[in-house]
Amino acid sequence: MGGMAPRGFSGPVVLRSGSPAALRLSGADLRVVATARVYTCGITPYDVTHLGHAATFVWADLLASVWRLCDVETVTCRNVTDVDDVLTRAARLRGGDVAQFALEQEYAFDRGMSALRVRRPAYEPRARHFVGAVQQLAAALLAAGRAYVREGFVYFRGTGVVDRCGLSREAALTLSAEFGDDPHDERRDDPFDVAVWRPSGNGEPAWPSPWGPGRPGWHAECAAMALSVLGPSVDVLAGGVDLAFPHHAYQAAMVEAVTSVTPFARVGLHVGEVRQDGAKMAKSTGNLTLVTDLLREHSPAAVRLLLLDRPWHTAWDYDPGDLDRAAGRVEMLYAAAGRSGGAENPATGAVTTALLDDLDVSRAIEVALDGGGAAARLLLRTLALT
């Protein structure tokens, strides 16, 4: 076959099993041929990285590692939301330039991820570089009759998005408001219509557009970046469970509206929230445990296993004592890896089987501890604990 290879393709993929690896995730069997595409919603770079953030990115990193273990080429994309009203306000409070402030915060985030052995994604699109793509998305939605212009805003018609998510109207309104939306905006035809493009006021980031100076809407940023980098569909859309609605729901709906390719994401990897003091760990509540603080007293392997040694989709409460338990589990794996037992050890296959079954790290650990040798070494490599 002539012509250029698709983006992210590095040659033929030979699977150890002789057939595409089936990863069971979110109740679905994901069978991938040649290339898996993973889009992870990244940070809004306005503050320090806490354990709740790290959980999402460590799990997304493991997902890619498991596919690579099965010789599946994995193309990863993790965006940076560097056009956002929260970021603008934070930069103002610190008296700095928005772009410079975002770069400084992103640098701190990258250091934390590197310490936790999270691989850099193949693509790291930044919202400010995709403003033109958002405008193209807005124009396409208008041409398809899925959006309308009002007072400098371009609104996406969100009718049906809530129904797809199985939420009640009341619950959806509450979630929308929690993420800074205003369901009572009288400019909208429907409370669930959202801004693809919005006008900017004095001191706010602004770009020229056919609808006047303005900036992108949050959901539209990720829709445009994912569409531009990975195309009209992805295998996995990853992020914290709080992003399932409204963010991922609208991101998918916008892409599907302009491409007619459905579903946009075959499955979602919505990582369970991390709690502390009985509430979700969040900057807004201030109940944060920072990655940098943990790494001063604990090994990166212990922190990483703390996040992974549990079901990925369940919420959990952080207890400092859990880190000692995680450190002990790491040492046990190191000891097991030093035992005899080569690649023919049947436990090596059982480790892979456990990881392919909904990323069951806890079961894979027990198998590796029991089998030892090559099985434990394989797991340590895959979990990036060495």
C-alpha cells in the first residue's frame, strides 16, 4: 500500500497471542488492531498537583502500558487547558501574565508526573494553539444546524446530551452549575445549550472571530483538540469521574455532530474520586494532599502503587497509613522478583490476564507474589515500579 503512514503508526504490529488483544474495560471488550488511541483530559495549569489529579494520569499511563505489553501501538494525547477563566483569575491574583503563569504551573506538573514515572504522551495540545480549530468547529456546528449565534456567543444545542448520560434534569443542572456553567442564562434557547465560543471582556484573553473578539468554551476546546490530533473517534476517553458530565458528554456530542461518527469514544476511563476528610479532594475545598509533599518522604513506587492497588473506577478515602502499606507491597514484589522462575512461568500469563481484565492490578499483584520470578518482574515493569 503506497502513500504516507497514518499519524502515530510506526510499522506492523505483531501480537504475542497472534490475534488482537482484548482489554475488558468499563464492561466492554476492547479489541484493537494495530493502534489504540487514548485521549486524556489534562490539567488547567493554575495550581499545584494533588493526589486526586495524579490518580487519573497514573491510571491512563497504566492503560497504555498494558496495551504496549500486548504489542498494541498506543497513541496517547493529553491536553493542557491554558485558556480558561479560572486560570485567568489565578494569574491576575498573582499579578502575572496568563501565558507565563500557565507555563510555570505546567512545569511543576510535569516534574510531578516525571517523578511518578508517568510517560509523556505522544501529543500535548494546548488550548491556545487550537483557537482556530475551535472556530472551525463552531462554524461546522452552525452549518449543521446544531448551533446558533446570539450576542457574540455561539451556542451548541445540547438537547439530548443529558438523556444520553442517564441523568435526571435536576442532577444535570446541578452538575453544570458546579462546573461554572450558568443554566439560567437567558440568551440560550435551552438551559443545556453550552458555549462553543464566547465574547471576551476587558482584560480577558481574546481572539478575533466571525462573531466578534472572544475565546473558546471549555467543552469545545477538548472537542477541537481531540478531533485535530486523533481524528473523529478514540478508543478510550480518560479523566476523573467528575468529567463524565458535563465535560466529556458535550465534548463527544460536539465531535459526533460534525463528523457523524458515533460513538466518539468506545469507552470511558473515568477514574474514581480521591477523598480526604470525608470530602472529594479538591482545590475549592482545600483538603489537598500534594504529590510533592508525599514524594519528600515516600518513594515514587510507593505513591504510584497507592493509586493503582485498587479498582480504578471506585472512590476511596486517602489515609496516610495506606502509603506504608503500599511501600510494603512494593518491597514484597521486589523480593518476589528475585526468586527463580523464567518466562515460561505460567504466572506471567496470569499477570497479563489480570491486567487485561479491567486493569485488575490487585489481582495481578497477588498472582505475581505467588508466582514470583519473571511474573513479578513483568508486573513491576508494567506498573513502572522499577
